[in-house]
Amino acid sequence: MKEGSIFISHIYEEKKLAILVKESLEKHFLNVFNVFVSSHPESLQLGDSWLDTIKKSVMDCKLMIVICSPASVKRPWINFEAGAGWIKEIPVIPLCHSGLTLDKLPVPLNSFQGGSLSSEEDYRKLFSRVANLYEIDPPNIRDNDFFSIINTFESEAKLLAFSKGIGLMSGLLRRKIHTLKYCIHASTSSPEKLEESNVRRNIIEYNYTFNDIHNLFNCSDLKKHTYRQKRVYQVFYESVNALVEEIKFVLSYKDIRILPSFRSILHQIINASYMVDEWYEAILDDHHSLEQKNTLEERIEQIKNYPEKYPHANGDRKGIISLYINYYYPSLNKFRSLIHRYEQESDSFNSIRGKFE
């Protein structure tokens, strides 16, 4: 590589941008100088020593451009190369993208004058700086395709960052969500019909009626010690509260980026937790009373056959049956809907993650 080249520092995941800047500079400046990008096939040939070539390119360069993003500035190699440029006393120009701004650059990058990669004005300033360095006239920039590619890359990077955050969040919440889905199924299915494969299916495809919730008094068959041998309605109550605590932890974790639409679903889950508080103590008292009187089977039959066998039960809206009609059953429906929305959003961004990674 000839003396007086330009060195572009970047991370592998952002090689597309580094190569784009390289090709743009070489095209507009008519190849007056070489631009070194380690991930470009012309910069490193078969048989070359990677580290030796990097070192020589830094020693020979006249100007260094650092491609800076929220991800790249956390990598030590970027800062190492920028430090080498500073020691060499050459211009070091950070070009920010994908949400990173100059005021958020860390030390030592924040000590250099830089710009935004998606800003035409900043890109013209880069061309002027390069032209002054090589003592030539700056070319006119007419490259809509360049900025279109930058904008597309930034949009994809933003979606990928959100999808990674959702992926991490989904991992933290997966067990709690599964337990809650189990509770919806177990509240409305007999133990014989409750299959793991059904629980893992899309919850919105699972249909039930009020009469099915007589299963809420069944004992849980979850292997987790916390829920072992507890009644299904108790597990439902505890799993909602456990999920809410986990969500609050996730929302307090600043490194997880969450889309507003997804954050809204999480807050709705938190806000819906009051529904289980409305019935838990009353159903617990009712359950204990029924067991003492050996009349639990009567309550089960009452729910199972409501309202056909009890045509006047509609007038009992203020009685004990209202706990199950007006509180327990609606809470199942509410969390069924929220879990469906949660899984839809999560699946959507996991597919985006798979596309770009």
C-alpha cells in the first residue's frame, strides 16, 4: 500500500459501511489515494499476516476514519486503533451511525472532531478535510445511493438491536410465561387432557368456556417445587406475581432496548395483575370452607353446570359464584390475550434477528 493512504477502523459486523465509505472516497477522489479496510479483499491478500498488515497500514496512513456505533465503541480494538492514530499525530475522524451521537462518544474518541455518517453536511466536511490533506480540490458529492444504503443499514441495525433486547428478555421471561400458559390450560382442562404439547401451542388457539374453569381446584402437576401439589388457582395467582416481578426487573435493566409497543404490553401485564388480587383471598377462603364442609364437589358441579342446572344463579351476582364468573374467568381471558400479544411481538422480532444475523 502506498504511503499517505486512509485507514478505516471498524468492527466486522459493520464492514458493509466501512467498504461503502472506502468505495465512495476512492470513486469521488478518482483513486488519488488508497483506502485500507481490513475486511475488504483488496486490502488483505491470501498469505498476508493480518496483524502485520494492520500495523503497516496504520503506520503508513495519513488520516484515520473510525466507524462508530453503540456496539463498536465498546470493542477494545476500535479504541486501540484510534489510539495508534493519536500517537502517530494524524487526523482521527469518528463517523457515528445507528443512534450514536458525538456527545455520547467515550474516551478517547470524544477528543476527536467527528460527524454523523448519515449527514450529507458532515460527509462534505469529511471530503473537504481529505482534500485539504492531499492539497486537491474537494469533489462534489452527488451520491443518493450512498445515503440510502446508510439509512437502510441504520434501520436494520436498530431493529436488530431491539430484537436482541427482546431475545434476551424472552429468555428471562420464558419460564414464567410458560407457567402462566399452563395455568390457563390447567384451569380449564382435566389432568387427563392436559398435555405439554398443547400448552406450548399458540394460546389464542385454545378455546374454553366458563364451565370449564371448575378445574381450577385441581392439584398442579408442575415439577417445580414452588408449585408442587398446590391448587391450580394458587399457581395462577403466584405465577402472575412472579411474572410481574420478573418484568419489573427487565424494565429496570438499562442495557435491554425495548420497542415502545413491546414495553406497552409489559406494562399492561403489570397493570392486569390487580385482577388476580381481586379474587385470590376470597377463593382461598371459599376453598377452605368447602373442604371443611366436604362440599367442594358441589361448588365444582355448580361451576360445571352453570347456568343450565342453576337457572336462577344469574341473580346471584353478589354471591360467591360471582367470584368465578366476574373475576377468575375474566382474569384468565385477560392474560390469555396478553400472552398472545407478547408471543406475537416476540416471534416477530426473533424472525428479524434471524434475518440479519
